[in-house]
Amino acid sequence: MITLGIETSCDETGIAVVKDGRILSNEIASSLRFHKPYGGIVPEIATRFHVEAIEEVFKRALLEAGVKKDQIDLVSFTYGPGLVGSLLVGVSFAKALGFSLNIPIIGINHLQAHTFSAVIDKGSIPFPFISLIISGGHTGLAFVRDFDKFELLGQTLDDALGEAFDKVSKILGYGYPGGPIIEKLAKRGNPDNVRLQYNYESTDSFDFSFSGIKTAVLYYVRDLQRHNKKPNEYDIAGNFQQTVIKIIFEKIKLACEIKGTSTIMVSGGVSINKHLRNYLRSHSKHYKLKIIFPKDNLCLDNGAMVASLGEYLFKKKRFISNFYISAVSNLGFDSNFKGEGYDKFTVNN
């Protein structure tokens, strides 16, 4: 079975070809360079880039996979959550392709696709498990019993973790995106040299909040500048990074205790952070927890994760397959695969 995966939820145009669970190609075109001058994603720029790039990325994906268009058996695409303009480009392309080839199409939840990106090409999936997604636009924790059984446990109350990295990078006088910059700075710093005035109490809530630590960095830097002292960006970055990673570990450990599982899937763009991976792995061993991360090239938005989940769902007959499906920008982490608001449409069984 050959599945084409289309991912256009934000600024990356990702198209991949997967055959029976094996990735044949995974092409990505990013509009990141166009957003950098603005310090964040500009939705209109992202949408226009998708329109211009998607056909070329599609051709590259087929060429790399050694597959012809009429060999595709299934088109799998992200229909939410994300930027509505960006999503509509992928949804429209998928519909046109599916209609022209007379093959089924399947709408995929972007967050759930990220979740299973950690086990692409790794064989069996260890249900049930805790899923943590940490990216530029999303931070969420869920308990996953099956491909279509997600229980949302908690999410960010303010900034997503990736946004917090971006804002701290800006406070320190650096650019966008902040994740790689903060990680690089932190390698040269000592987090113990900085004391941020940040009140955080560990509770039994699974929700996240990163605005407090971000504001603490801002006040710390301003106070030093007010006294004509130069902030040590390396130590500050190290302290910020260490603090948010500790918060994350507390949440996933608590989730495992309450839900009675020892397996955690960590995915999303921030999951590529090497210090985060090392910290979670080393500390999880003490509690006999198993942490699973995606391969580096599957952490950011990509078509392979969409194609792989689509293939799983198609084989299990749990999916939408009609041409009325549209973009749902605020689709929830725990939305089932029949889609929010689509019950009136035909669902394949």
C-alpha cells in the first residue's frame, strides 16, 4: 500500500510517500527565512508560500520515492489544528489529487500525527502511553489508549514551550526561532549562576504555564541593565532551559503515576533539543520510565508522520473519507478521527 502524506499546518510544506509503514521519501520546503525578520510566523506569508511550493514538493516526493502518481493508493492530509490558510492549501491539494485519481482521502489530526511520529519505522506501538507534544504552537499532554482513543490531560495556559523559547531569545537580544539559539547559548552557561524570581509550585494539575519564567527572565535582564551590568546570556539561557525541562519532567512523571503507565512519547519541534532529551532520559531511569523520541528529521512538521498515521487508520477502518472535510484550525488534541462537526457526512466503516 502506498500512501501520500501532506502536512501544511504552519510554515513547512511537507509531503511524503510511505509504503507499508516504510518511508520512501519525506520532502519539506520551509518558509522560515521569510518569517525571521518579523520575529514569528506571519500567516499570510505562510499561506502564499504553501501555494507556491506544494506542487514542486509533491513532484520531489514522488521522484525521491520512485513512485508514479497513479500508483498512490491513499492521500492522507492534515486538516487541523493550525493556521487556517495554510491548512486549506493542503486540504484543497489533497481533495484535488484524490478526486482526480479516484482514491480515498483521509483527514488527520496534526497533534495525533506528531504523537505517533516517535514510533515510525520502530515496529509495535506500546499502548497505553503518555504523549507529550512540545512545539512552537502547541504544548499538550495526553493519555493514549489506541490510535483513536486520546484523553487530553493538560495543555499550556499561556505560551507554548516553543513560544517561550522564542521570547526569551528576543529578551536576550537574539533572533527567531529561539529554540536552537537558547540551546546553543545554554551549552556555554552555568544555570546555577542565576537566580530568577519565579514562583512555581508543583501541583497535581497537568496544565503548563511558561509565562512566569519568561517574565522572570525579562525582569532579571532589565534589573541588571538598570544597574549598568551586562547580563550573562549563557547562564540565563541555561537556567531558563533547565527550569522548563524540570517542569516538563514533573508533569510527565505525575501523568505516568496516575494513569498507571511507564511509557512516554515526546514529540514536536522542541523535542529535538539534546539537553531536554538527555535530562528526560537520565531522570526517567530512576523511576523506571521509558522515554521515546522521534528521529531528528521527524520532530518538525513533516508529511511522513501524516502518511504513517493515515495508513494505520485506513487499515483499521477508522477514518473520514469524503470531500466535504475542511480545515479546522482549533481541532483539539483529543478529537476523534470522525472529526469535530462532521458527523452528518459519510464515514467509511
